[in-house]
Amino acid sequence: MADMIKSEKDDNLSLPKATVSKLIKEVLPEGVKCSTETRDLILECCVETRKTIAAEHVIKALNELGFNEYTQKVSEVYDKHKEEASAKPSKSKKFEGNKPPEQLLREQQLLFAQAKSAYQSNNNGGEQQQPPTE
């Protein structure tokens, strides 16, 4: 009876398999596949106390489970991934211009004034054009 209650709790705490599969596909580089067993293990880890599985966790688990022959290859792939990730420009970087904000504001105001002038000259001296009547 206690096993049944524990099993129900575990089922309620786990993420949907489709969601985990989608996340795995998004995270893995193109051309890399993830086996069903690996997905199941990741899903099981989601039920555990870990919120994030780092490469160090995977390497430690491989060593503890007796898969020492895989740790070097995993480490190599992880190091390569870190190099590739650091080579990509960060999307979170903000504008890093050399001009002070005051100069940027003056340039923006000048551009707005030029656009307004061009708009007004194209619209017959600033008069609003009437939409065509049908």
C-alpha cells in the first residue's frame, strides 16, 4: 500500500515525457540524438532534488555506476561544447557604443527632425492628404 502511494506521488511530481523530450532536443547540438533510456534517466533526475543537471553530475554518475570508460569522452565533448558556446556572441549584451548618451540623444532628435521635414515636404507642405473616396 505504501509503495502504491509513493508511486502515485512520483508520477505527480514528474514532468511529461514529451516536455522533457522537447527540452532535450532544444539543448542538444544539431545531429546529436538522445536515446530513450537517457531521456528516462533525465526524467528520473527531474523527480530527484536536482533542478539542473551539470556535466559534472553526469561524469560523477558515470563513475559511480561503473562506466568509467565513458567519462573521458564525455569530458572531451563537454569541453568542445564550452568552446563553441563561448565563441557565440551573447544575446544578452547591451549596446556598447562609444558615444555618450547626450550625443546619441542629439543625433536621434536630428534624425526625427529630418524625417518629419521629409514627411511634410512629401505631403504638400505639411497638409494631410485626404484618403481617396470610393
